[in-house]
Amino acid sequence: MKLEQVPISNIEISKNIVRFSTPLIFETSEIKQLVQSSFDTYRELISTQIKSLGKCKTEANAQSYPFIKTKQPPVYFNIIFDLTQTNFSFEAANHTEALKLYRLLRDQRQIVPDLATLENLKGNFSEIIAALLWQIGAIKVSLGDIKPYFKVDERKNYSPLYIDMKVLPAYPTVYDFIISTSVLLLENVDFDLVCGIEAGSITLANLIAHKFSKPMFFARREKRYPEASLLEGITSASLLHKNVLVVDDTIVAGWTKTRVFEEIRKLGGKVDKCFVIFDRQQSSTESLKKQGVDLYSLTNIKAALSRNIPKTITYLTDDEYKEIRAYFQSPQVWHENKGFKYHELTKHKPK
């Protein structure tokens, strides 16, 4: 049993203590493995000053393991056994280490979407959608220390924030809500065909097309062999003079969409509308507008970072919030400060 395998039902941080629990009850052999894994993880990702694993102190329903530091007080990993769950706490050396540990463990929490937590959300529609995406873990964050920064576009620029819509099918009720609201947004938009983009948006496009009883096809991101077509499931004759709604889950600057637009137009189709769930608002609207395409989105980065969404939903730390803000204020300056090469997002990707 490794620490990263433990499903976490809740997690909280208070000063230098991180508490979390799991609905599992562990066997003795699993506990030994878990303690060793926790020690190794802490030493590798949280603090290299950890030198050795001390002897266990056992009480009636609890065990405490010291992680020994050189010339500093130890870190304690505590396990409290209950009838229905196992409770844990790390007593870190300081708040900085506790924050790292909190960020490392929160991605393991078992997520149960709960609209009741959104009832008192004082936000607009986009903020409600963003709150749902935070709630199911579709918005991911890294400060580049315990996990690498994300790569977010075809030129491999970095980012402290990543939108992962691949998690949506794991939450059917939320996915159904997203599809239903997408249909409402597009209700008065005129189109004949729906085009998804390989691979994550094919299912999304298919569901939207089904709701409107419209034919659907998909676009490959690239031609993998000479005889392959960039557009699958459609013929030139079926595409001629038809209005196409291009669907994707997210948009950065729109390079992939640009190639899709060009291919559809080359075969005689018309494209002046594109829909995404999440708009990162990194020149996307302006970029598509220059190509004669209007962008529709359910939510965006402004909504996701709104103070109307509480920390009990985002699980963001103050440091993460500041870094994400700094990144979206100026991605180029953020890259330069991190020592990364920055590739201008507003330019078309060279062929």
C-alpha cells in the first residue's frame, strides 16, 4: 500500500498540521507499507532533511511514527483507527512543509459532486460552472515544486493551471448538467453539422449533436499517414455549403481549431462558430474573430478565479492563487521569471 493509492474522503490544513481520512480499514502489513511509503514521499517531495524513520508509538487505537530530521524536531505521521474509517495527520515541521503536503494529497480526495454546496454561491452562471469544475477536479494546479508545471499548447508553453475535461465522464450527473447547459447556450445558434476534435472532444461533440439531432463528424489533430483524412465521418459532398459548429473542451489560442477551420472550408463547408466548455482567455476570442469565427463558452479563467468561489470548493492556497493570477496577467513575464522560453500564443503555428 502506497500513500498515493489511499483514497481521501476529506482533507484540511491548520498551521503545520494536515489531517485527512479514508473510508478504508487497513491490515497490519498494509500499515507498514503505508508508513514506509509516506516516509519516502515526504523525504523526496517535501523535505530532504528527513533522515530516518523512528520507532512507532502505539496507543489504544492510534499509532504515531516520527520522521527524524537532523538537528530539528521530528515530523510525526499519526494514524487513528475508527470503526468505519482510518484518520491520519501529518505534524509537519512548519507551515511551508504542511502546505506542500496538503497540495500533494488533495488530488487524491474522493470527489462527490454536491450542488447543495453551490446554493449559496454568490456568482453568475459562468462562476457556477467553474465551481463545478473545481469541485470535480477538472481544474488542476501545480507550482512546479512537488509536481511539474503543465504544458498547455502545441509549442509547449508552461502553466501553473491545467483544464482536464477528461474527468467529466467519471461524474455522469455533472456531465449531463454540462451538456444540458451547453445546449441551452447554443439553442439559438444556427448550424447544420457538429465537428468534434480528436480525441477528448469527440464524445462532447457527439452528445451535443445528438441533443440537436444534427449529424456529427470529427477532425484529427494531424495526418498520421498520407492517405488519411483530417476529417473523419463526413464526405466532401455532405459538407458542401453546410454550416459547421466546431466543438472542443478548452481553448488556449486556437491553433488546432484554425487547422480544422481551414480544412472544413477547403472542402466547401462554412465555419463561423466554435464552442468550448472552458476558455482560458489567452487571446482566443480575438484570434478566432480574425478568422471570422465567433467563440461561445460556458465558463472561463476569470470565472474560475472569482473570489465568489470559496476555498472550500477550489482548495486553492494563497500562493497558488497569486501565481495563477501572475501567469494570466502576463504569461510571457511569468515564463521569463521562471527561466522558461516563451512562445507567442497569438501567432499561427508554422506548418
